[in-house]
Amino acid sequence: MAKKRAKILIVDDEPIERSILEDELRAAGYCVVTAASPLEAEPALSTTFFDVVVSDLRMPGQDGLSFLRRLKKHRTEQGVIVMTAYGTVGTAVEAMKLGAFDYLQKPFTTEELLLKLDRLLQYEQLATENEALKQQLALRSEETRIIGRSEAIRKVLARIHSLASTDSTVLISGESGTGKEMSAKVIHETSHRAAGPFVAVACAALSRELVESELFGHEPGSFTGATKRRLGRFELAHGGTLFLDDVDDIPNEVQVKLLRVLQERTIERLGGEEPISVNVRLISATKVPLSALVARGEFREDLYYRLNVVPVHMPPLRERLDDIPLLVEHFLDRLSAKLGREKLKISQSAIARLQRYRWPGNVRELEHVLEQTVVLNEKNNFDEDDIPELMASDDTTDLVSVALDGVDSIDLLEVMAETERRLVCWALDRSGGNMVRAAEMLDIPRSTLQYKVGKLDEASSLSPPKKNE
């Protein structure tokens, strides 16, 4: 830790000694605040994080031991060096049992003080790096491989390959369960940052109050419950890749700070005052089109353009059904190893049934269905009948069904017009009347949807379909 960034609080009731210590430490490059008593030190401690507190043990009012005991109770990791007069070494030893790092016996030289400060700051730096390493290891992934040979997946892999030699910011879009985080990991592991950490943040799982602390970290006392320094995910990802999943859930006030980080490549911890440089490649993922959120004023346009430098779209499983046999084989092999079973196999009729389902939960749903199939059966070869019942009502890929039993002829134009009317009503109902979102759901331009709505209004037929229709 650089001395110019280290903040020292001196608590001593002797004004001359206090002044001498302040001058010597400032001359050595430290930022110094002084207080004549623990009571006087409270306002500074409540608003500022100090790297080290240097406190006398014998003071009028509250003594040094009581001050130390209370300080360590609220800030367990606070570095403390105590000063004690000749003949009271026993008290200093008691202080170290309470959590003080070291002690100085008066009178002491400036060199002694600077040496002990340097040791404590080095210890704190090592402790911080160790905590960062623990968090990075906890966030490591089990596997990074995209399974599939379909044309849709080939396009994704080609885009990822083109990103390998760049440091460009990436925005991955796609429905939940399509493998957005897996793609982010592959981008990281094929880049020059592969030796650095890959840190993922599930933005949707964080409360509005915690997301800022999670991203940028905080200092002790920065908010209620912040008893120790915490490194944010940007710092943990230094030298590697930071993946923001569900970036569309980041609140507006944090979007402003995220934009600033992307522009300046520095962060500030909550409660901190010093900017911290970060060297991070940012990959974001969104489950809804950010352009629609921008149009509704729910996402900053300038941040959107910063995030969407290189877009990557993960296709839903229903658009890559040819990959299901490979995915099934992959997941069954993993389950076999996980459960200690012999090699698990599945029949072609079961594969065909899986390919007839539309998979609203995408690859993640397929994985869960296969695990349920394996766990509920002791055998190692599975057939169509072993697939869970949730598949039964979806044995068709037809989006629109037409009942033709007993019908000799139909008016094709009338059927097409009625189908279109129902789909427009469905999209408007699901989007709450938002034309931009409804057009995206129907995969047509907004102008086309406005034209169709206008034509239906003219015919006085634009109304939600009845439940029995």
C-alpha cells in the first residue's frame, strides 16, 4: 500500500507528542488526522476509513484498552498500534490479545514508528490480496464449453473467435437458460486475459442497496453493517474479465457510476475517497433487448452504446434442435460421473420426443429434465416413456394449431386475418400496450405493427380474444 494513500489516526492526550507524531508522519508521506481522546476520535472514525489507528493506552476519560475493545468490536479488521509508557508493557500485551497489531514503548524513535507502520500496512495488503484470491477461487467455473454443431451455434463460435485477440466490450443477448454466461467464459478463456480472473455478477439477484457495494466495494462504516473493507467485483477482476449477468436489472443511479468506470477505468469504493485504477474487460448479458429499455427511458442510452460495442446473440434451444442429441449425450455423461452410474444411454425415440418440445427454459431446462429422468430411474438406458410428464402436453412444435376435423373447405384469407388479429392482441396484451416491445415480440418493424393495428381499428375488431376462442 503506497504511503501517500495510507491514512493514519493518532489518538493521544499529550498535545506536544501528538503534534510531533503528526509532523513526522506527514513528512514520511502519510495522510494524518489527530484526536486528543477516544471521544474526540469518534466523529473521524464514523466518516473516514483509517488504515492504521495509533493510540496511547493511558488517557483521561476512556482509557486505551476500552477504546481498543470498542473499536475492534465494530471494525474487526482495523489495524491498531498502541503506545505505552515504560513499566506498563503488561498492558500492551493485553492490548495485543484484544487485537492490536503491535505496540511502541515510549520514548520511541521515528524510525521505530515507521518500521511498525510499514509492517502493518504490508500485512493488511497481504490480507486483502488473500481475501481477493479466495473470492476469485470461489467464483471459478466448473466447465467452459459450448456444445453444438448447428448453424446458429457456428455463428456464435465464429463471433467469439473474432473476439479472441481484442479487448472489446461485449454485450450478450438471449433468453434465460441459453448459455450467456458460458459464452462469456469462452470469450475470456480464448483471450489474452485467460490467465487472469473471470468474475461473474448476477445483477438480478442483488438488491438495489447492495449492487453498488458488490460492484465497487466499500470501506468500513460506509453504511450500516459495513464492519470491514470489502473489495468490489471490479477490483477482483483486475487483469481479467468481469461478467455482468442481467445488466438490464442494474438501477439507474448505478448505471451512471458504471458509465463513469467505463470511461475513466477507475472506481471508488463506497465510503472511499481515492480513485482506484482497474484493468478489466467487461462482458454484459441481457435477457431483454436493451434498445427497448432505452426507448422506454429505463436504461441509459449512453451506457447502452458503451456496453454494446460487439453484440453476441445466443439462440434459443428451439432454434437449434439439431444440437439436442449432442447436448443430451454431454449431460448424461456428466450425470453418470456425478452419480457414479454406468454410462447412461437414451433411445432415438426419446431424442425425437425431446426435439418436439419447444423448451421455453432452453438448455438449462433440458439439463434439469435429464437429471430428473436419471434420478427417478435406476436403469441406465432410457426410452421415450421415461421422459417426465411435463413433455406430454408439448409434443408438437406447431405454434398455431387448426382444427380441421369435419371441415370440407375454409376461407384461407379469413383464417389468416383472424390468426394475425389474435397474435397482435396477444403481443399488445403481453407488452402492456407498449408498441416497441410488442413489435419485438412479433419480430416485425414497429411501423408495420402500427399499420396492422390501424387496419384492425378501422374494422372495429381489435379486442383481446375470449378465453374459449
